[in-house]
Amino acid sequence: MWRSEVYGKLLHEKKREKRKQRKKLAEEREKAIEAGQVPPPKPEPKTLENTREKDDTIIRSDDEEIGEDLADDEFAQYFNRQVSPKVLLTTGRKPTAIMFKFLADLLHVFPDATYYKRNNHEIKKMCEYASKREFTDLVVINEDRKNINGMLVVHLPEGPTAYFRLSSLKLSKEIKGHGKPTRHRPELVLNNFSTRLGNRIGRMFASLFNQDPEFRGRRVVTFHNQRDFIFFRHHRYVFETKEDKGKAGKQKGIGIRARLQELGPRFTLKLQTLQKGTFDSKRGEYEWVHKPDMDTSRRRFFL
């Protein structure tokens, strides 16, 4: 009992000191503003992102080596506009109703995608089939007991192959106030892919979409990386004309405001493996594999 009391007193003292510091800083800012001086900057709150462990693979703006590597990687033809994305979508061997609903949403997300029934074909054979028909990517959605739990992305014809754990899925019809997507090519937003591995994954996502979006459709697809969880969102931005309520005696004005309407689907990805070349479960060489001992620190991120 004595230990808990001492610990409680220590916590109380720490909180009181913090309150004093905050009050002192606020008073200094007020005095500086009254004197017409530049107020001292507000202290930046500590988060997992800005206190992350040092990572030598984070890409710097002045890194010339990364530019040379990107000019000759597997996605260079796409970014040089030598090929256009052509995506083949498929599933496990026995897809359920929930899978077909998710596929219908994905076919809206990827305007240049085609669905092909898996039957009993091996993924390796499907890679060969898709390459011969000039598909640039193969996306395989996995499910277990009517629960969609994985996504395999194979870049053709030379790889790489990435496998993601898929969670928190919400279909378009399950999103309140969702819109209906058009067939316009969407804009693409990639956030926080800052390491070499993250840059590689970001380029893989970018190669699934056409580089010339149709702005008339006002569609935006976002892959937002936060703490190695990749959040997928699909929106349309809407411009609305609204009448601004003026104060008494002043004329009311008409303004244009923008808002987002979610189209769906909505899900979260977590990278599990990145394999060199196309899919090969027996003799494949892996560039990166997620292991349980990598999760020992909350401030260590890989993407």
C-alpha cells in the first residue's frame, strides 16, 4: 500500500510541474504578443511518428543513388509511359457472395481491371497466362471462412510480388451516405511511404492506376501509410454553392465550398512479404518478410 501511495504522489508532482510549465509558456507568449514581438514557438507534442527509431533506409531529397535505382527498376517502364496499367483480378478457388461484392467495388476502383474466374488454376500458371495477354498486374484476393483477409499483388512480367494482410473491410453499400463511382480514371494520393521499402510499395500501388487521371470525374484514391498500416480510401470531391450568412446590416455572400463524399470500399493493408520476381511459393527469393520479433518496439516502422 505504501508503494502505491508514493507512486501516486510522484505522478501528481509530475502533472503539477507540467501545468506550471504550460502556464509559464502561455504567459510568455501573451507578453510577447502585447509587446509586438514574435512569441516563442509552441512545443511540438511527442508522437510515435516524430519519435520513431532512426532508420538508415529513409529516403532523403538529395539522395542521388535512389534516383539511379528507380530509373532501372521493374516499374520504370510504367513511369516512363512505355506501358499502360492493365490489371487482372481473381480470387481463391471457392469464392463466396461477400467476395463477389468486394470484387464489384474493386472493378470500380480500377477502371482498367478485368475479372477472371480462378477455378483450380495455380497462381504461377495465372501469372504466365496474364503475361502472355499483356496484363501488367495480377491481384488475387484471399478469403477464409467468408472473411476476406488477404491481398496478393504480382507485378508482371518480372515481379515483384507483395502479400498484404487485409482487415477492417467495409463495402461501399455499408458506408453511410456513399456515392456511386463513375468510370472516370481516378487521381492517386500516396502518403508517408518514406523508406526504400515504402517507396517500392508505393510505386507498386501507383503502377495499378493510369498516370493520366480524368479530373472531370473528381475521383481520388488514397493509400495512406501510418505506422506501417496502409489505409485505403476512395472519395469524390464535391463543390457546393452555399449562401454565407452575413452579420446584421451586412450583405450576404455566395461562396463555393468543397467536401468529400466517400465512394468505398474501405479497408486496411499490412505488408507481410515482398518477393523478388513473380509468385513462387517453393523457390521464391524474398526481399522482406515480416516477423513477430519486428514488433518489439512501437516506434520502429519499416514503410
